[in-house]
Amino acid sequence: MSIAELISNVFLPLSLAIIMLGMGMTLIPADFTRLVKFPKAILIGLTNQLILLPLIGFSLAIAFNLSPIMAVGLMILSTCPGGPTSNLITQVCKGNIALSVTLTAIASFVSILTIPFILSFALDYFGTDETVTIKLPILDTIIQIMGITVIPISIGMLIRKYKIKFALRMEKPMRTASTVIFILVFIAVILANLDILSTAMKEVGLVTLLLNIITMGLGYLTARLFKLKLKNVISITVESGIQNGTLAFVIATSILHNVEMGIPTGAYAIWMFITGGILMWQLGKRPEPASKS
């Protein structure tokens, strides 16, 4: 097994599982009942993440006439909403962290069903080229995604329930460790596939930038349209435009075994950190708004 394969098949899924375990240790069952408390904000966020995001990705793939592999790669990215990065950015931007975590958690569970079926459609629709013969094994994909996301989150929640002092004490170290692991593994993947990534910005640089800006802008506009509080607007903006790049890499490299399909995620990650960094710089320095109902 090459270094690139070792990173893609072992360290990358493991890093995501550790990140999800850490996130699970910050959750309690009540986090999943916030639909009652924030029904409008939750529904707007989930609609953007699970319905509009794949539609925008699909439309951009067609509009830019992407090759089958790049088109499927863009769809992989479009089916992976939210993630630990969006929670971290929301926290720095002084958004509604509870809403952000709830959206990420619910989207992670719902994605178990949406990812296999949307990608099966994408593979069938864009797979007109004879070289694209990969088919997505739905059952295996569900099992692998559960192993990477749902099970670690659930274990983290159990730790929080039965060892609450330990969970609270570990919250900051786990968040720091998760961030460091994500950055290190992501850099390792980039370096291992530097020759491929060097063409990423040429092939899908503009498309991934548009995906990031359009989805983030749509999140902001829909949240404003429904007159949500600023903290909720920030959360939905970030959640709509910051995708789970780690999970997208795992699906492309570990499940579909096609590193090239991870190219759009590589290009997108560059834009994600730029736009996310701008948001953190602009919103993070503002004074905390007074809480209003």
C-alpha cells in the first residue's frame, strides 16, 4: 500500500471519526430536539444543506460542462453538508453554536440516506464516458458512513452522558486535537497528490469558488428573508457554505477509490478556508450582540 493509499484509506477516515467523537462529547439528546425551539431556523438550514446544495452543485456541473469525473467529484462535495469545520468557524464568528451543531448533527444522520442515492444518480447521469465505470455500493456506503460519523458521535454522546466531568474537561483538548488532526491529514493528502492538485484550480477552481459563494450567499439571503436573529443568520450562512471536505475526501478516495474525484474537494477547501477566514476576521472582532427573543 502506497503512502497516498495509506493516508486515504486509514488516516483520513480515522481522523474524521476522532473529530466526530469529539463533537459527540459536546452533544446531549436535547440537541436533537431543538426543532421544537428553533423550527424555522432548523428547517431553513436543512433545506439549504440537503436539497438546494446538491441542486446547485448539479446545475454548476452542467453549466460548466465538467468531465464525468469532475462532475461526480463536485456532486460528492455537494452531498456532504456541514462538518466540524463549520462548527469551529461559527464559534469564532459568534453565531448560534447550538444551531450549528444541531444542523451538523441532523445533516450527518440524514446524509446516510441522501449521499448514496444522490451519488448513484450522479454516477449514472454523468458516467457517459467509458472510463467511468464505478458504481456506488449503497449498503457498503451506508455502513462506512455510519462507521465514520454516526457511531463515533453516538459513542461521544454516551461518554458525555455517563462521564460528564470527563467530557467537559476534554471538550477543549478534543476540539484542538480534532482541528490539528484535520489540518495535518488534509496537508498530507494534498502533498501526496500534489501533482493532481496542481491542475485542480485550473479545472474546477472557478466552479468550486462559485459553489462556495452561491451556497453561502443563499444561506444568508434565506435566513434574512425569514427574519432570523443575527446569530442564527451567521450559523445558517456558515453551515450552507462550508461543506464537510473530509467526508467528501473519504467518499472519493476510500469508498469510490478514485483520487481524481477528490480534486474538486481539494480546490474547494482552498476557497472554504479563505472565505471562512474572512468571515472569522470580520465577524469575530465584533462585540457580542445583546440577546433578544
